[in-house]
Amino acid sequence: MPERTATAPAKRTAEQSRSLIVDAAGRAFATRPYREITLKDIADDAGVSAPLIIKYFGSKEQLFDTLVDFRGAADMIFNGPLDGLGERMVSMFARPMESYKPLSLNILFMSGASEERGRKLRANYSSQMIDALATRLTGPDARLRAELVMSMLTGLAVMRRKMMQEYASGSPEEVVAHYAPLVQQLLDP
């Protein structure tokens, strides 16, 4: 009778480990104040070691900086023609989303306990989201219009995802139908 060998679990790639760490850090920063979070907490949740986090990210601060880098989100949100951008943006912000993803405001609220971290997050959001949108707009007051659009979308996301959650009326499609034209008015010159 041949001897049976147990198969070892597949080894994770560096990219898979990095993704697990970022997800665990996102959950931590979105649900607890920055100062209370340790690399060990994040490592335990990710199923990795704290030294591995240091190897990939350097420090808790650098890991946080990775989470509040909005360039990828901006590319995803603003990609495509300006015509119909309001509808695409409202559609994204009107739908439920995991609470720690970069478009979520949980990280903004929870990181507020650290003024330096909060300042970094606000600066990134301003330059990487609002300024990125402003560069796409034509006509007068592009920066102000971009700021107002992002304010509208942020308010929508807070109300639908946090304040109202299960009490919100209307489907995401109905919200898009009513709200997208208002956003599009600010996007159009």
C-alpha cells in the first residue's frame, strides 16, 4: 500500500500577503482610533507576523499612508468621459461598501484622534481626489465645483452607508436617478 502524504497548504505570494495586511489594517483604522492600533493587532488579523508588515510597509505610519493614498480610487471614479460622470460617481457612492475600503469615510473619522494622521488624510483627499477631479473639469471655478461634487458625494455616502443604512429609502438606482443630475450640473461647465 503506497504511503499517503498530506498536501501542505499553498504558500501565499507576496502580493497576497500585502493584500491581507492592507485589508486587516483597513478594518483596524476604520473601526478604532489610530493611537490604539498596533502592528501586532493588524498582523494577528491578517494571519501574518508583525515583522512581515515592517518588511512590506516599514511602519504603522507608512501602512496608514498606503491606506489613505486615494490615487487608485480617483482613477477608478473619474475614469471615462465627463458626460455621464455624475451618474457613474453617484452609483458608486450610493451603494453599500465594505467599511474599510478607501472610498469609505470610516478611516477619516477614526483617524481623527491623531492630528498628524488626520492632516495627512485630508491633504491626500484634497490633492488626490478633489484636485484630480478639478483637472478634468472645464469652465470657471473648476476647483470649487470639484469640491462641491465631492461634498455632495461624501454626504450621500455618509447618509446611505452610515446614518441611514437599513432605514434608507429608495434603491441605489432610484438614488442615482434623482441625485446624478444634480452632480452632473456641477461637473458641466
